[in-house]
Amino acid sequence: MTPADPHTWFPQFYGNAAIRALASACRWTISGQIGEEAPGDPTKPPKRKAPIDVRHLLDGCTPSCQHGGPLRGAFAQDETCLLTLDELTTAIPNAANTAFYIQAQTDGLLVLDIEADCPPGVATDLLRLSGILYSELSMSGRGFHLVMPLPKNFHDFPIAAGKRVLREEHGWYELLLDHWLTFTRQPVPDRIVVHVDAAISAPAFVSIEDLYAQLAVNASKSSGASASAVDTSEDMPGIPYSQIIVEQTLAVAHHQLREPGDFNHDMSRWEFSVLASLHGWMRTQLRAYGALGVEYSTSDAAWLLYKAALEVIPARPKHSERRNGRPFLLDRAAALVADREARSSSTN
């Protein structure tokens, strides 16, 4: 039997320039059923469709592996679990789909995900946007995935730029900025293309910049605080008792931190949990030293939280990226400090 050739089956996907631009990123896998079939057993999680650790799949699952079922979820968005598109295509040519972790600020592209329940008129307007680089049907067969260039006004909205997803208020569509997407590789049917091309009414949005601006403004209005609300210097300033505050925080928080497995090895969620736990214990230390007359700014708190986090969060490639002009984890620490300060202010 002739080996499967996905390039022949899905030429519009594999030959697309935008897809080829993403192909070399080591963030590709397939979506599969994670978990075990365990009807009536509440101690075992039900199966769910999720991006898999494809390297683990190819290496072969053994009885000693501590996870349910033959597949393990992708717990890292890099070469630890994932492949390039060409590697994936060669290794699993008959895969039913391909999954990719989009990082808009790194890739220069984002994905507009139009849901199956989006009103037809709204969906038509979105399909008329200028600059669409790649389009396909979603897994439901009733929605759409559109790969678009990063908007020219992307950084005009720092709160929105720091989000993983920007959702329309009704949930009809969303912009994926730092998120998984399962590509079906199924082209939009000709009948829909003809319908979209025949539309003559003025569209609600002309460009991705128009669409992004509206979602970004709404995100800004709904956010009580963001990482950009905390200004950190290029280098850590001199902070009174900084070393002992970090050490005491780690000492009391060490046995309270949750494990990545508690979050299905979603490292982003786990890291946020670690930051939140460390911040809770650190506030106790800051209040104690504050009683001595020392005043700590939100910038100080972000730096101290960042230093503590570096001691317990393993390094991964994402940490080398920069957000709001500073290291990724420092920006996440600043975002958490800003959020907790905003919550505290709203209850006082």
C-alpha cells in the first residue's frame, strides 16, 4: 500500500505561506482523547480531547507511565512534548488533525476562531475581512479558523496584548493570541466562498485592526488591572530585607505549592498557581517589615515575587520571551500583583 501523503490530501494547508511560516516552530502535535474510559468511576477523569505529548506517543507508553490511557497531554509548549510540522507529518502522516500552539507576538500571526453558533451575518462579515492568510472549517464543520497577520495597532492596547484570548461578548468569535488551536485542514466550501463574495452590505469590520481594536477596548474596560499597571525598572532596585523576605516566603510556602499534575500539566496554569501562592505568603512578610516603617511599592512586590518564583519554577523556553519590555515571569508576577492590588482596593 502506498504510504499516506497528507500534502496531497490537504494541499491548501501544507502549501499555504502562513502555515509554512509556522511550520518550523516546535509547537505542533495532534489532538487526541486523553484519559481512560471509566463509566461510573468518579475516581478516574473522563476522556477529553486535548493536544497530546506527541514525543511520548512516538517513544511508546510503558506500564510504568503514571497517567491514564495510552496518551499523555502536552504539558509543555516546546520540544519537550512537541515537533515541527514537517517532523509531525513524517512521523504520523495519517493524523486526523494537527494542533498548534499559537504565540502571536512571537509568530507575527494570530487566529480568529469563529464559533459554530455565530450568527450567519456576523460570520459572513468576518469572512470578508481583508488580509486573511489561511481559512478552514472548524472541527464542528459549522465554524471557521482564520489565520491573520498581527494587527498593526496590536501594541496600542497593552492590556489586550497581554491576554491569551480576546472573546466577543456573546462568545461568537475570539482572537487566539497565546493558545492551542486544532487545525482540521478542511477548506471552506465553495458555496460559502461564493456567498461571502456576493455580499454587498457594508461589513461591520474592514480589517483585522478594526476587529482587534473593538475587542481590545472591551478587554481594557473589563480589566481591573494589568501587568502594565505595575512599572518595573530594567534592573532590580535595592529593596530593604529583600533576601530574607524571599527566603522566608519560600520556607513557609514550599510545602503548600501544588504540582503540575494538578493542572493536567498545563504549565501556564501551574505557574500562575505558584505565583499566587507565593504572593499570598509574601504579603505576610511585607506586612511584617512594613510594621518596622519600611514602605514597599507594587514594583518592589513584583520583583520579590519574581525572585522567589525563579527558585521554584523550572526554566522553559517561554521564559526567555519578553512581555511589556521585561522577562516573561517578571511580567506575570507584575500582573498578579496588579490584580491583587486592584481586588484589595475594591473591597476597602
